[in-house]
Amino acid sequence: DEMMSLTQMDLGEENFVKKHTSVNKMIEDTYNRFIFQCEDLGINLKIKKLEQDITIKVDISKIEQVFGNLLSNAIKWTSKDGNINISASLSKTSILFSVSDDGEGIIEEHLPFIFERFFKSDSSRSKAGSGLGLAISKHIIEAHEGDIFVESEIAKGSKFTFSIPKWHFKYALNLTLI
């Protein structure tokens, strides 16, 4: 399914149906989708919503897929009693969504390749996964005119952040952007 999805995206055949949705609702929905799995594994899942909610126009199911890929990876690499955080924040030009964990982290030499198809770091070869989730996530975010990037340090965890540009905001009244 992932390979078919990525092929359709490459050919421009993937349909993106953009609708208005609440940023805070997206964060809450993601939390609700993963909280029970995290609790079962003894992982602490937390969220940080916007102080003042805004509405953005995105393909909701595709952004949910990105969150799903990022959270699945975070869960895979976070130990019992570890922490995963989902957050949203505003910058001058975009909204930033982040998924961070205090798991194993990614080797620095692998960071430039992390969003390439089929790339799996040596330590991840023993874990389930196709190596396509982050490539698909990158394609989805780029189709929304955003960017996705990672910061990571071995034994301290990883933070994946993706942006949605401000022109996707339905309204941004009375907002102070940093």
C-alpha cells in the first residue's frame, strides 16, 4: 500500500482534498489515536496545543498519515517510561507541528538520508517497517508547500518537525506570531 501510494504521488495521481480544520483538534485527534497504544507500552504521551486555536486548510487524512508515521516511529524507538510529545506552534511564516521522543536517537551520518525511500539505519533493519513512511510523509508535506526536518542525538531522542505555510490559514485574527 505504501509503495502504491508513493508511486501515485510521484505520478501526480494522488488526490489531495483540502478542507478546513482546527489545529488543536488535529493535535487532540492524534493524541486520541495513540494514547492507548502508548499506555499499553508504558510510554508517556503528551500534547501541547496552540494557546489560540486557528484553522488551516489541509488534506486532513494525509496530515493524519504523516502524524501516524511520525508517532509509529517514535513509539518504535521509545522505551518503557519514555516520553513522546506532540506539539503545534506558530512562526512568522507557518505553523510548526512536532513529534519528539527521548528514545534511541538517529546516528548523525544517517540524518541526511532519513527521508529517502527504503532508507533504514543499521539499527532499524531488525525492526518492522518498509522504509517508506518518512519518504511518504515528506511528499505529503511538500504537496502542502511545507517542509519536514529532523533533529536527533543518540541516546537523547529525535524531534521531527513539519511546517504548513501561513497561506493555508483560514484566518489568523488577533494572533501574535513569533
